[in-house]
Amino acid sequence: MSEELVYHTPVMLKESVDGMQIEADSICVDVTFGGGGHSREILGRLGKKGHLYSFDQDEDAEKNAPDDKRFTFVRGNFRFLYNFMRYHDVEGIDALLADLGVSGHHFDDETRGFSFRFDAELDMRMNKRGGETAADLLNNAPEEKLAKIFKLYGELNCSRKLASAIVKRRATSPFRRINDLLEVAKPFCPPQREKKELAKVFQALRIEINKEVESLEEMLEQAKELLKPGGRLVVITYHSIEDRIVKNFMKSGNVEGIVEKDFFGCVKSPFDVSKIIVPTDDEMVKNPRSRSAKLRIAIKKGE
Ligand SMILES: C[S@@+](CC[C@H](N)C(=O)[O-])C[C@H]1O[C@@H](n2cnc3c(N)ncnc32)[C@H](O)[C@@H]1O
């Protein structure tokens, strides 16, 4: 079977869907549908009266949508979770799953520009219908902004030097393709760590292009409002930036991570937080993309 046919291999499938504690009549949301692996597992656990709303901003994902009366596909950004739910007359939800970031399909599709394995156009947009491409960003962003993106989202030590080299190169020859970026970035990567460092460069650009941090923060705030008491927030993260946001949010109930304490010094949070779960050794061998995954579960406290 070709990799394209696989679209995406779901990560921590059982652990994450177990964490949603689905009942026959639950109203569930999967904000990151992708290949639909998690969504199909959720549907398998719902009864006739349950319903699943699944979001994806990438039109490629919609082709994987199951034909099921208990299922609604929402082609949109999960940062508008609250409005989409109101549009569908949903006032409260029992469980929400977010399996963050890009899918295997994004890395394996030679035309999307997410992977340095292929010389594609520098695009990197999950939603191809609009917004700035990676080429636009590299050709137009001020040097300071580029350096900040590489530092914050790629945690790269060479962020300033790389930003300066990008600005120098674009003065004579604008960025169009992956190879243009590789020419500039490779000299900053020690040969023994080249792939890891390039992965960080690409991760940083992808996070900025898709406004992943802002979308995550906005979605979490809205999920807090929509979850019913006892409702479950289940999130799988793949890098330290998003994991820090989710961890702080679950602990404090706000994306700033500001912890409030009561008179007795106990942390006041709208959530009870479960232990962090990581993939088994077996899963990491079978699905190398799961290696960096972390699963966090929070339960909305009662009124
Ligand atoms: C890691 S994949 C999810 C894979 C899925 N759980 C499965 O089993 O196939 C993440 C998916 O979420 C989508 N996505 C990421 N950020 C999004 C956002 N802000 N709004 C809507 N969809 C988003 C991506 O397009 C991608 O298809």
C-alpha cells in the first residue's frame, strides 16, 4: 500500500478515546479530523442518540468523512469552535479531542511544502484557500520577526544568523521553492544534526504560517465554555511549545497559565487534571511520528 493511501496513522488512539469517557448519547467534538482515525473510533463508541462534530481546515481531509447520520464535518478552523457549535445549535459538549498539528498526509504530499524531502513550492498552509505562504513570509517579513519565529517556534540557536542570511538572499533572489530555503539554512546546521535542525526550521515556519499557537489558545478558551460539568478535554501535543500551553491551561484554566489560589492555598482551576500519557514503546516503533506525542486529559469541574 502506498503511503498516500494511508493518509494518517492515528496516535494513541485507544488511550485518547478512552480518555473521552464516551457514553451512548454523548455530544463529542474532534477538532482535528485529518484521516478520521480518531473520529471513526469515537463513532464506534457512540449510540444512536450520540453525535460527533469533526473539524478540519484542510479540504483534503473532507474526503475521509464517513457517511453517518451521527456525524457532521465542519470545514473550518477550530479557532472558531464556539461560533460553529452555536451555528449547529450545540450549547454544551461532553468531550473534545484535539490531536494537534499537521497530519502524515501533509508531510507525505510532495506538493504542500511541509517536508524538506521534496522540492515543492514553499507553501505550508493547511488551509489552501487563503493566507500567507511560507514564501510570502520569507520574502516580506522583517528580519527581527523572522529571528523571533525561529527562536520561539523552532528553539533554534542560530535564529538571528539564519534570519539575517534569509534577508540577504532575498535582496537578489526571492524564495520560491524548498530548495531555495535549504540552500540558506543548511550551512547553519551541524552535519551530524542536519535533519533535526532543518525539522526545527520547518516547524517554526509552519507554526507561524498556520497561526497554530493563536488558534490553539482561542480553541482552548472556547472549549472551557462549551464543556459541560464532568466533560472531558483530551489533547495530544507534538512539541514543547503547544504542550506548555495545554499544560498551563489545564492547570490554571487560562492560556496565560496564571494560577489562582483560594484562602487555603489550593489552586483554583475549572479542571481536574489527569496524569500525562505517552505512547508505548511498541507504538513508537510502529509509528515513528508518535515519538514526540504527549496526551493530556482534563475534566471540567461541576458547577
Ligand atoms: C495530527 S492531524 C489529526 C489526525 C487525526 N486524529 C486522525 O486520526 O487521522 C491534525 C489535523 O488537524 C487539522 N488542523 C490543524 N490545525 C487546525 C485548525 N486550527 N483548525 C482546523 N483543523 C486543523 C490538520 O489539517 C490535520 O488534518
